[in-house]
Amino acid sequence: MFLEAPGCAVELVKYHEPLDESAVGVGNNGIGAHHFAFEADDIDVWHNRVVNAGAAVTSEPADFGITPRFYCKDSKENIVELLEAK
């Protein structure tokens, strides 16, 4: 389900498998994966800010044909995606 409102969007996905803790440690695009995503004006500036803040950055900024983005983890080990607004 994709919910949109002015200035934000939420995508809700229900995975039917795995049903247990085996989803922990799954890659960003694996079954059972979950993460938050935020748009940023300048992805390189935000990458430097996150690195300098000491967060666990799990990827360098990369463009996968849509928009540049990178991944990091918050203090609770949730995956956070920052992507450049276009």
C-alpha cells in the first residue's frame, strides 16, 4: 500500500515470509527487510554529516539509475536510507 500526502509518502509492505526473527540482518531489498527513507537536498553533504556524527554508515552514496542514495543505521540498528530529492 502506498500512502501519499503533501510532502511525504509512506509505503507499507507486508511480508508473509519469513515469519520469525530470521529477517534480522536481511539486506535492504530482501524478503522481510524494513527501513525508513528520507529525502535530502545534497546527498554528499548529508553523507558527510552522518559519518561525522559517528553513525554506522553501511554504504557510500550511489546512484542506481533513479537518484543517489546511501544507507546507515540508527542507534536501534534500524536501516535508514537517505536519497537525494530531485
